[in-house]
Amino acid sequence: MNVQLREKLLEMRAKDERMREKLAATGELFDGYAVKMEEVHRENAAELERMIKEKGGWLGKSLVGADGAEAAWMIAQHAISLPEFARKCLKLIETAVAENEAEPFHLAYLHDRICFFENRPQKYGSHSDWNEAGLMEIRELEDEEKVNEYRVAVGLQPLEKLTWKNEEPGEKKPEDFSKRRKEFEKWAKKVGWRQ
């Protein structure tokens, strides 16, 4: 195991979590994509990309330990303003899962996240967002009848067993859903998720 690489990944994850906590406390985290949060995500993604290039593949469990591999996945998961990088990571994680170097749920979450940003139905039901009624809901599913089968196959609980919370502490439903949707669409086009 590469202890130095593992420690760097854990440090990057902690940096992300500290900024998230800070912005959640002020409410900035829930008002669009906070500039300071995006800066951390971009910095972490650039460093992860460098590490991947240097090592020639995904930073899996045997290289950086289970917690290091999970930190790498979280960094990829949070690189939402870098679509090509997220897609590249998805392919690398897919290979890593097949080699038992990454957890299957890592693949599921990143797959659904990419689907959400590309405005496609998700396979595993891991991504939720506000709806027009001001409630948090699981976004559109690829196959409602098979979703639990897909979830169980990657180690996730069936949807009906989830303990659902409507929002994070400090998060409020959007005051103007239409405005929020338009701002999101504009951002998704700007960064390259949508045409």
C-alpha cells in the first residue's frame, strides 16, 4: 500500500468536508453551487487526475486502502463541474470494481450522478433533488420494477428501506423552483453536461 498517497487522498477528502460544513453553517452551500465549494472540488479533481495519470489507473484498495479508495471516489463524485473527468472516472471505477479494487456502490452512485446531470433516468435510485411541490424526491428511474434488484446487486438497500430525510440541516426548499431549475440548466450547459 502507498501510505503517502492514501494520506493525501484522506486529506483532500477532509478539506472537502471542512468546506462543506463551513458553507452549510452559513447557508451558502444550499444556494446554487457555492464558488468556494467548487474551488475545492476543482483543486481536488486536478490532484486526483494527476495521481491517476501517474499510477496508470484507478486508485484502488490494494494501492491506497479501502478508505483511500473511498476518498478517491468521493472526489470524483464531487467533481460536478468537470463532466469529462467524471465520465473518465466512471470507466476507471467500472474496471476497478471488476478487479475488486473499488466497491460496487461507488460505481452505482457515480453512474446515477452522471445520469442526473445529463438529464437521463438513473439506474440505482441514488440521487434525489427538490421537486415542484417543495419536497425532496428520488429522481426519475430507468426501470422502477428492477431498481431494487440493481441496488441489492451493488450492496445498497431496497428503496423502501431507506430512512428518508427531506433536507440537510440548514437546507431550505427553493423559494422559486422555476428560477432554480433555469439556473441549474444554464450551469449544466455552461460546464458541458448538456448541449
